[in-house]
Amino acid sequence: MTSTTETNTQLSAFAQDTLKGLSSQPKYLLSKYFYDAAGDRLFQNIMELPEYYLTRCEDEILRQYAGDLAQYLGEAPFDLIELGAGDGLKTRILLEQFQKQALQFRYLPVDISANILVHLQETLSALWPDLPVVPLEGDYFSALHQMPAAETRRRKLVLFLGSTIGNMTLADSRAFLQRLRAELSPGDLLLVGFDLKKDPSIILAAYNDAAGVTRAFNHNHLLRINRELGANFDPQTFLHWPLYQPTTGHTKSYLLSTIAQTVYIKDLDVNIDFAAWEAIDMELSKKFDFAEIESLAADAQLKVLAYFQGQKQYFTDALFIVE
């Protein structure tokens, strides 16, 4: 790799993280950057795939237990904060139930994608014109800090759905929950989606669908670097390669360079050299068992109030209370 440009404050976070990841050994790209406008559309397509059980499982859980969840909230006004809201499709199940029960709340969707937040707000305004919606753009903690201090005293129900917590290592999941706990107050609630360990063939198929949508989703990350940073990646020379490790519960997605090649990134003025079959680490999606969930809760001073599960027991939404 050769470079005449050093990372500096003039570069976007996307540019800096791309340079850092592709300059590392082994190479990696951060999965949070999957989600530009094209990535948002592709992920919506992924959620509809027959192999992608996660969305259907969590949808079933929320439909079955939305009323039970409302019982834990009481009658006082609260803030419903969703970290990584996306298109909010599953959350609409809760929004509808809470409004049916005349609960007093605001919905604060947090997402790194401005595009998806605009779409979400427009959709919800059309469905429920009187629902207070306050979109917060940014990463999870910077967005939480956007809330005025006077507004943070209301009770909170924080949603972290879709097994997004599985995109972190176990150590990072522990640190994340501890940091989130520090932002909350005693009595606040946290609903977290955990994908559970199961038949490895079911897990692997969810990340290697027959239609190739997940492959296109991973390739779009390279195309985003082309579009936004002036690179010349040819995605067809990168093989999508997911793996599942049952002892750790780690599902890993890689892109493998099928040839020796050099990619030039114009905005960074850098050449990135790839050996034949060299990998880019694209994403981690960890699967959990209940002992791991209990350990995470204990380390973050959270108490498990309930595990909500669907019929197949592939997935659980764990409800925690801040002690």
C-alpha cells in the first residue's frame, strides 16, 4: 500500500474508518456503513427473504407480547427510544399497541442514516399524525446526548432490536450495555433482541441466501466507497463468504479478493493492495445462549424481567430493568 495522504480532521468519519480498516492486517470494513440509501433498500429486501428468519421471529414476538410489554410501563408518560431504528417496521407493532392502550409517550428513533429517518418520519406522520416523533441522527450515544437535560428525566423504554447487539464481540456487547446503563436511570427499561444458538445450517443460510441479496448488500459497501470516495473497486472480483463457528456463536461475513489486485481510492490518494484470496472482514453476527445474556445483564447492573420468545424459540427479546 502506498499513500500520500494522512488521515486528518478534514476527512469524513466514513473516509477515515475506510482508510483505517483497509490499511489494517487483516483488512476490515465497519458494518455500520452498510446503510446508505442503496444499503437501506437492500437490507429491506433481506428482511423479506425466506432464509432470513430473524425479522419474522421478532415480528412474531412483538405481536404476541406487545400488550405484556405495555403492562410494565404503567400510566406515566415515557420516551420510547429506538437505537438503530431503520424503517421502524417492527416497531410499528408496539406503537399501535401503546396508542390503543392510550399510553402517553414520544417516539425517538435513532439511526446513523438520515435517509431512513426521513422515510420513517414521513411514514409515521401519515399513519398517526398525532404521534410525537423526534428523529435523532447519529450513532447511539451522540444521539442520546442530543436530548435536552430537562427531557431526559422522563422514564425511558429503550429498544435495541434485530439482534444488533450480535454485531459486536461479547466484550464489546458487555461494554456497550454498561455504557448504555450509565445513560439511563433506575426504573428505565431496555428491550434487547438476541438471536439464539440453533442448527448451524439455519443460521448460515440466513447470511448466504439463494437469491444473492446478502451478497449484493456486502458488495454495496464497496460500491459506496466508489461513489463517495472515488475508488475503483470491482465487486465482481470479491467473493461473498459467510462462516458460522458454533463454539463461539460467531457468524462472520467476508469478501475475498479472487485475484491479486490494487484498488485506488481517489479521495484518500491511496492504493490498497490485495493478494489473491485475501479477505476483508465485513461483519460479525453473534448468536447467544441464555447464560451469556444473564452474564451481560449482571455486568451492566440490569435485571432480567422477562424473556419473550416465539414458537420456534430461535430468537428472544429480553426485557431488562435498570436497578
